[in-house]
Amino acid sequence: MLQRTIPIAILCLSGAIMVGAYFISSAQSWGETVTTWFNILAAVAFVLGAGNLIAMNLEKISSQRPGWGYAAITLVSFAFMLVVGLLKLGAVPNDKHPDIHLAGSYDTPASPFGWMYEYVMSPLTATMFALLAFYVASAAFRAFRAKNTESILLLGTAFIVLLAQTAAGMFLTGWIPEDSAFAFLRLDKIKAGIIEHVQTAGMRAIMIGIALGIAAMSLRLILGIDRSYLSKN
């Protein structure tokens, strides 16, 4: 019973303190204390996450499930970066303390840790995000089909914005003077209007909905109504 009651009590108390610290100036120090606790717990969670990563990949390698080679690469890379980062191997010496190894900088490209991050991790991350462009294009192809009024509006708006981004857009309407009465027909003006009014309104509506959802979920957690973060056992 206490295994469920104590976490709920800590969550409710912490949430109430954070809300009170935002509106009550005298309680701001309490909010800072709770934030410090959160940072400590987050550090512990990183350790647990690393242990879970090692355990899952070791199990995948031992059972030789499909993709176990990638799991081995993950563990080797993890171990290398962990050792190099913790021990600051190859760190650039500090000008003020050149004889103290741990005082050196380890996150510059001149050090092994910084070099791996700059020339291995960053390109791999950029590659993953670049691949997302093809998935977005595929999803857009399926979504941009004039099946109903909403699809027609989406298709027309996307076509105008994309056309305005190309040289063809300037070729088609670039001859219209910007100071004339028909300047609103220029594709760049139409695109700017869509981005400034239509897109901004939609984004604000989405952000308001997200904020309301966060507030509702936070209240459910603080009041102890939602206990999904606890195990069912």
C-alpha cells in the first residue's frame, strides 16, 4: 500500500509547491528546492536508462535476434563515449591549470569525445532528419488528395506556398509592381499572408490546445486521479 501512497503523496506535494511558487513570491525558494530534487532524480533516471540500454542490447546479442549486430555497435559506441567522457581522455589542456588533466576541455573537436560528437554523432543525426523529408513527402502525397473541401483547401494552400518558394512563382507574378493596387496578387504576398495569418492562427490554436491538455493532465496527477505512472501490481 505504501509503495503506491508515498509516490502519489510526493507527486501531489511537489506539484502543489510548484504551482504555489509560480503565484506566491515567498514560496519561490520552495519551488527551487523541488527543481533541485527533480534534477537529482533526472540524473538517477539517466543511470537507470543506461542500465536498461545495456541490458536490452545484451539480451538481443545473446539471443542473436535480428539486428543484434546493431545492438553490438550500440554497446561499443556507448562504452567508448562513456569512458572517454568520464576520464576526459585526450582532453585539451586548460591554460590556467595545464598540469591538471581533469581541468581540460573535453567537448571541443580537438578532443576524442568532441571529435566523435562533431564528426560522427552530428552527421548521423542530420542524416536521420534528412530521411524524414522523404516520409513527409510520402505523407503529403497521400494527404494532398482533393477528396473533400478540407483537402482541397490544404492542397491549394500548399501549392501556393510551394510555388511561391520557387523561381517559377517570381516569374509568374514578379512583374506586378509592389506598390500597385494589384500587389496582393503577387505569390510572395499571398504566401506571406498565409504564413502570417492562416498558419499563425492554426499554430496558436494547436498551442492553446496543448496547454489546456497539459494543465488538465497536471491537475489529474496532482489530485491523484491519474495513476498511470504507477505499476498495476
